[in-house]
Amino acid sequence: MIAECDLINGMMGFLNIAKPPEWTSRDVVNKVQGMVRACKLKAGHAGTLDPMATGVLLVAVGAATRLISYAQGHEKIYRATFRLGITSDTDDITGNVTTLSENIDVSRELLDAVLATFLGTIEQVPPQFSAIHVDGKRAYDLARAGQSVELKAREIEVHEIRLERFEGNEFVCWIRCGSGTYIRSIGRDVGQILGCGAVMTSLERLAIGSCRVEDAVSPEMLSRENIESYLIPAGTLLSHLTRLAIDEEQVSHLEQGRRLPWIDAIKIEPGAEVVLMDGERLAGIGEWSEEMRVVQPKIVFKRGSST
């Protein structure tokens, strides 16, 4: 029983959870936290989903919470539905909606052409109702208090955007993008370009990196007895980094925070991060110094530790 801490020593990893509609990301984390709290383990999510959204929500457990920023950095895939002819203060259907036009004269060819302008590296202004910090406060808190704030445009990356369906005033897009992209802002900006307005009416996150929605587990399926079986090894989300195998002596040096001299010829970009593996165990993350030919420890996971 997890209440008696029968979990393996040093339990850590990620849960690929299918977030239900109307649940906040915090609701999901709280459910997981309640299952692992008895073993003094932490939990945290990698990438917020709004309550209306569904799909992949990665929840880190134990020492994997130290890797949340790496999980957030993976590209993401979404399917979003938008409605033309309306706007809202939240840029989605949950806000205060204003109807601009019911008769939309937009062809599929025009919509395709507009969507194509969002490909590549672009500047995007986040929604007023977002978690962006403004003078130490969340933008959504200021917006709820009736304060209008000027949010600066940020550089984002849209790798693919595909129009899947366009019927009446509604269209559905498949979007593969980098971290920090607001999908509802894409809809808002499309509506502005077309001159008719647009809001997002539904959103599903289909993937974060290699974690797919078809492999996700619903929160209701998780229990104290089975949660460990659903854990994805933390190193799985570090597959984009170079891996280096370290021996027993190097493990000891790493756990003491000492630099690891590297004699073998390896081709790694100066300053690049590397994953340090003790057999199948993730021992840590380091930074490669080409000049000194050493790996400088950045994150260390000591043997048998869950923190």
C-alpha cells in the first residue's frame, strides 16, 4: 500500500494524463499529489491547459519535478476549433462574447492563405487572460480585476498548421508548435486579419514530445495501488539530449558535485547539456565544456533519492 510507502525507493517519473474538460491543471496535480503525499513525494505539471481544454497533461512525480522545464520545452501538437464572426475578452468561448458578423464571406482558399502566414518564427501577443507575469502579477488576475494591460509580443515557433475542416463559420486546425505558443491567440489573430473576428471554441492537446493522447491515462483510472505502473521514466523526456554513460567512480564524483573529466573523443557543442546515465538510471544532467573537456553537474539525482 502506498500509505505504507511500499513504492520503490527513489520513485520518479512522469504521468501522461488525459485531462478531462472542466478540470484545471491544478485539479489533476492535486489528485496525483494526494496519492504520493504519504511517501513525501512532490508532484507538478509541465504546461498548463485551460479548464475547457482536454488532452495530454504531463505530471511529474518525485525528483522528476526538477525536470519540468525540460518537459515544457518539447514541441506540442494541438487540434483546435474556432468560430468566425465573434470575439471575446479571453479569446475563447468562455469569455464575454461579442458578435461582429453572422454572414462570413471567407473562402477556404483565403483561410488557408491566412493560416500559412503563421508558419515559422513569428511574433505573438499572449491573451489578456493568461499566466504571463506583469509587474509581479498574473495577467489573468489583472484582467479579472478590470485592468487592461499591454502584453509584449513574444517570439514563438509554429512548425506546421493545417486546416482540417471548414464548415459555415467554424474551422478546425491541426497545429504543431514550440513551447510558449497560445493557440487561442492564433485564432484571434486570424480573425483580425480576416476582419471578422474569431474565438477558440475547443482545444485538445494531442502530444507533448513523444507523449501522445492515445497513450494517456484518465485521472479516474489512477489509484494508490497502480500509479507507479503508469510512470514514464524521467529520462524518456530527455531523449533530445546527448547521453553519456558514467562509471561507478564518476557517479561518486557527480554526487559530490564535482566536474567529470572526459578523455574520450566526443562531439558535443560547447555549453550543451548532456544526460548522465548510471546504467539504466538517470544520474543527472551536466553541461559540456569543450575548452576544459569536463562535464559540469547541473542536476544530480543521488542513488536511492526521491528528491
